[in-house]
Amino acid sequence: MKTNSNYPNESSGVTSISRKLRGVIAPLAVACISPLLTISEVNAKANNTKAFVYTEVQTSVPFNKVPWELRNPVISSQPGFQYKTWLSGLGNHSVGGIYAFDTIENAQKYVNDFFPNQAKKQGVAHTTRIFDAVIVEDASRDMGSVDFGGDISKAPNAFVYTEIQVHQPFENVAWQQRNPILKKQPGLLSKTWLSGYKTNTIGGIYAFDTIENAKSFALESFPKAAKELKAAFYTRVFDGKIVKDASRGMRSPYFE
């Protein structure tokens, strides 16, 4: 399968590959990935997570055309990488992910060196964000976050990413009042709170049981919350089902 020219080639040195060769190489690439983690191992990983990274590439590539089998080993070999959940944009086929890193410094290396260089080679713009994972732990655990050992009842079929354009240190966020309201949201399986590194923006990555419930939250419920803060906001809805295999290959706790 040919590497799509509109998507960052995160697999250094791989510029094209025939369908026949892909059938041989892809299984070998998957074999390079560490085994799936047990729940106890996920909990241990969560204790070492100090930063989350969000990426999204300005491209339109159906996820079944993304050679994730080749990219996963290269991404997972980056310093401090712990795991990744792939993201595929609903309706626009943007490609991205939510990652966990062991330190802020290693997260910075990823977004400042590795990822931009790959995007530049392909001539595509992109978005990256770094979030402080330490400060949001208590709030996220209360929402059953799988990033902090939560055990969801089923694999998500959709993800929602949100970010509000405010400058609010997380210790000043009234998450104790907000979480009970969020827990009543139809179809919500879990949420990981996000606090922007250096920016103190507020956001989250949400897992939903259906795309319909995810869209309802992103289009109806969340805009009301942002309006209360009189702030602009950013929302994205992603297809969770299509990224299941690729994310398992990256040890995503959503698909444990």
C-alpha cells in the first residue's frame, strides 16, 4: 500500500510500498509492538504519565488507507512514549491521536522535533497540544478515566476532543461541580480532563458509546458550557470503531 502523500510519514525512510510487500511487512511491524497491557500494567503506566499530547493533521485520509502498521513501531520508539489512541475525524477524515508521555520534556521533543519534521516532509499543516497530566489526575479519576486506571464497560465507538479558550489554572477549575453533570451525559463512558501546558486552557478527551451521543454532546451540551464562560471553544468528533486495531497496537487503554 502506498503511503498517502497528504499524511505525515511517521515511518522514517518509508516512502512507498507495494500491496504485496505491505502484506509481508505489516505483520512484522505489528510484531515489533510490545504486548497488550493488562489492567494492572495500565494502572502502573498511568502513575508514570506526566503529559498528554494531542495531534491532528490537516488532511483527508480514510483511516483504512493509513499505513498504521508501519507507523506504530516508529512512533512508539520515541523517547518517553507510553501509549497512543489513534483519532480519525468524523466527516473530514483528519488523522491524529491522543498520546501519553512520561515527562513534559519528552512530550515537547515529540511535538517540536519528530512530528513537525514528518509533517513538513509531506507538506501538510498540523495541530499539536501538550497537556499537564499530573494536575488533572484527581478530576479524571472521578470521571473513570482509563488514563488513570478506569475500567470502562465497553470499547468506545466515538471520541470527542474539547478545548476552551480560557486561561484558568486547573486548581481553580470547579471540576467537583462539573463532573456530576457530565456523568449524566447520555452514552458517556469516561473523560480525561486536559489542562494546557503553559496556556492553562481547559479541555478533555471523552469516550462515548455511539457517534450519535458524541455528536449530541459536541453540538448541543458543550457549547452551552463554553457560553457560560463567555469563551471561544474547539470541538472535534472522532470515529472510535475504525481505529480500534491501530490503537490496540499502540497499547491504548481504551481498547484493553
